[in-house]
Amino acid sequence: MFNRKYFFIAILSITVSSGAAIRAEAQETEFNTLLFQTTFKIEGPAEPGALTLGTVFLMSRPIPDSTKFRTVLITARHVLEGIRGDTAILNLRRRTASGWQRVRYPIKIRDAGQPLWIGPNDVDVAVMYVTLPPSVQIPIISTNLLADDEMLSQFDVNPGEELSCLGYPFGAESNAAGFAILRSGRIASYPLLPTESTQKFLFDFAIFPGNSGGPVYMSSNNRTYGGRMHTGETVHFIVGLVTQQVSENLTSAKERLSLASVIHASLIKKAVAMLPEP
């Protein structure tokens, strides 16, 4: 039987003014569109005169016994470690009468040199709470949509599964508003479970600088699982995040493997649980 707790209810028209206070109008929206609206480029200084960048996505951690949420920034830890200083620039967006407009918004990633993010020591994942400016509207995508072993098993997620990914390869963007670029690939390794020990899986996807930290996700219509096709259902959740390119000792420097290493979403969920209770 389909478990309703994994069926995503999209919430739009959300204004996050304090990181906790949210006003919302509920309606269903296509999952790719939602993730486009919650995935952003982050950038900051690296070596003198140089800029480093990566991809982050925002999810909403429910506050217990409440209808409110805290906004959680999720990315690969090495993305934040590569930015020098206490402040990074998050390229947000706001919707205007004429379309979408970029909002370059400084956020603190360190306090007097001490990281404000958290995550397991042995995993390339970083999470932290962020407060967005009142003019920026994002959809709510609950951190409950970070796939754990139970979800991967229930929905028969296996090698060969086609997944989507959003990111900024070499910093490239979809348009002047700063939306990410959507690409896709297949799960290219086995086994997936248990994710606590496997930690990563291979993704048949050409990764470039700037892709790190991007969400890897499933959005599947009329999916077959549990031995039958579930007509009329849409299953979607975050499967992981891009961490790095997979490389081998190749015969030529011009040769490369079009493979990315993806951190399982269960480890992102573990990192979120390490944050203070919202």
C-alpha cells in the first residue's frame, strides 16, 4: 500500500521572514519546478583574486507540534570549506511583475573563523540554518523528503534508475536570473543499501566544477513498485547530493570518466538531525 507520508504536498507562495515564520497557500506543483526554485549558486573568495563556487539547495525542517519550519541550507562540505572568510554570497531570486530577478545575498558561514555548518566528520555534507530576506519567496520542501533506506526499499530504487540533478557546471546558469541547469543520469553502482555503510553511489553523469552540492532526486510518475504499477501516483524525493568526480589512472590526461559520486540522502538527514532543534 502506498505510504502517504512520502507523497509530497507542494506549498507555494511562501514568505520566509524570520527563518521560522512562514505564510503559505497550498497547491500541488511539479517537482522539477520546485527544486529549480530552491537550488542556488553560492560563491566566495578563494585564493587572492580568485572565486570559488558551488551549488546549494534549501529545504524546510518542520518545527515539532507546529506548522512552522526552519530553512536549512544543504551542500557538500568542501564547497563551504573552499570559501575563505566568514561570509559567502548566496545568489537568491525574487519574482517581480516582469519575471525573476537575482538577489545577491550575503550569509555568514563562519563566526570569527569557526564554521556555522555541521555534518558527520567522515561525510562530505554540510548543513546549516539560514534566514532569508523577506522579499524572497521559496517553496517548502520538507526535510522528510530526504530518502532513507526504508524509502529506497519501498519504492524499489535500484541500479539503472534514472535520476535528475541541478547544478552550476563551471558556474553556468540557465538564464540571467541565476537558475540552475537540469541534467540527468542513471545510478551506476551496486549495492545501494545499507546506506550507512555504502555512503555513496556512482551516478552516470559528467560532473564539472560548480556541480558540487547539487541535489540528486527522483520524480517518477505511474511508478512500478511492490509488484505492481501505481497508476496516477507521482513519487518524488531527494536521493542525495553531488560530491565529486570519479577519476582513475587513465592513459591520457584528456580522457575522463563521466561519473559522479553522490552522497546518500540518509546521511544528509543524519546531518540535519545534528542541528539544534528548530
